[in-house]
Amino acid sequence: MNFQQLRSVREAARRDFNLTEVANALFTSQPGVSRQIRELEEELGVVIFERNGKRLTGLTPPGKGILRIVEKLLVEAENLQQASREYAAQDSGTLTVAVTHTQARYALPQVVQSFRAAFPNVRIALQQSAPEHIAEWVASGKADIGIATEGLSAFPDLVSFPCYRWSHLVVAPEGHPIFSSGSPLRLEDLAEHPLITYDVGFTGRSHIDAAFVEAGLAPDIVLTAMDSDVIKQYVSLGLGVGIVASMAFDHGRDKGLRAIEASHLFAQNVTRLAVRRGSYLRAYAFHFIERFAQGYTRADIEKAIATAE
């Protein structure tokens, strides 16, 4: 039994039994993956995967139990490597943070600045992507920490901490008719204009969609983007009314644009920070989490990580 065999089993389950994707993830060949899985099954005397010819189609009942053990073994192996690095160089290394653009652009700078002052020899690697990819990277160990608004609490392999609440703003050029619609602004008023907002799955978009559905309205969303600055740029060109995160608007910087509060229209959002359940975090990772998820101590974080789902 070796770690490559265990990784092949874990990745096969994670990637819907597609051996081509497993091979790419493990930087090996498809026949090599098949051989690793077959050799482990022969050594254990148990069939882990159901098959249709040479194609894997699912996990057998004993395979499901074995997968849970495999995942624990690999997590502990990675923890062992982390612990050895911790004692070899306690104040140096790389902290990898997977994060959405909005959080990286508007929520993280002060935390990163403070962190760098405390740990000048630690390199920070920010990986920006969609929430589902962020969750996958943290669960697989490719990132130490994940930060996003939507969905991180839905992954059983992760433990997440609520960090802060925020709402949306409606943004348009100065003098736009939306500002003469009356007060307070109504969803019906917004539905009369072309809208520009976030891609599905980003920055509270689900709350925006849910509000219009509940009101029985079909908004004309003419453009979507992952990036708040991109949304504001196209709003400034007059292509539509924007709906953006409250922290993404600065009255001094965003000249020519005006924003009005929309917390009465759309449900509040919660930014969450996630780490892999059962993972070993280095001291500086705890410091980063404590700075961003204020109110949690290292003891709180360690307890949450160690707690089974």
C-alpha cells in the first residue's frame, strides 16, 4: 500500500470516476491510475469500485467505508508534513488563500497588511476563483483557507466561520431616472431598467434572484461579471443599473456614480472563512483567521476543525 494508491482512490471519487481527470490531477497516466487502484484492491482483497467494463461507475458498499478511511489517512499525512514544517521554520512559509475577487479587492487588504507586519517572512498566495472552486481547493489541500460569500457552509469536508454581514447597493450614474423613482426604492422600479450585476454563484447573487422571483418579477439582467469594478465600469457607460456589494462602492473613488442602499430589497449576505475539517494549521494561519474572523480564538478554531461533521 502506498500514498499514490490512496490518492488515486480519493481523486476517482472526487472526480465522478473519470479516470482521465484523475490522471490529470495526479500528473500521471490513465493506465497508471487504473493500475494503482487495481493493486490496492488486490492487496486489500476488496472491490472498491463498481465497474462497467473498464470504466468506473461508482463505489461498492465496502468501498464507501474504505474511502472514508483513505481520506483520513491522506489528511493525517498532509498534517504530518505541515507539522514538520511548523517546527522547522515557525515564522516562514506560504499561506495560500482562495478567495473571490470582491473579497480580495475590498475585504482583505487591511488584514493582509497587518499579517505581513506580524509575519514578514511568510508569503501570501491569493488564488481568486468562484466559490465552488474555492471550496474544492480547500478540501483538496491546494489552499489553506477559503473566503467567499456563498456556499462554503454546504461542504461537509469544510468547517466555516461567519466573518461579517453586508448588503447590496444599487448603483447608477448621477441623474439617472432610478433616483427619481421615489423612496424607498422598490423592486418594481429596478425591473423597469436593464441591470448589471454578479455572475450566478458570486457575491450574493442568489439573494438578488430570490427577491425578484418572490416578487413575481423578471428582471432584465443584460450583463454579469465576477468583478465589482467591471460592473461599475459598465454602469458608468450607461449600459444599465448596477447591483453591487456594499463594500465595493467608495463615494470618493467612484466619481460620477451614485449609490443607494438596497438592504430592504435583498437579504443580507454573510462572508465566511473556511478550512478543511481535520487539517493541521500552522501558527500564522491561526493568526490570519483570527484577524479576519474576529471573535474567534485559536482554541475556538482548533475545536471546530477537530470536531467531526
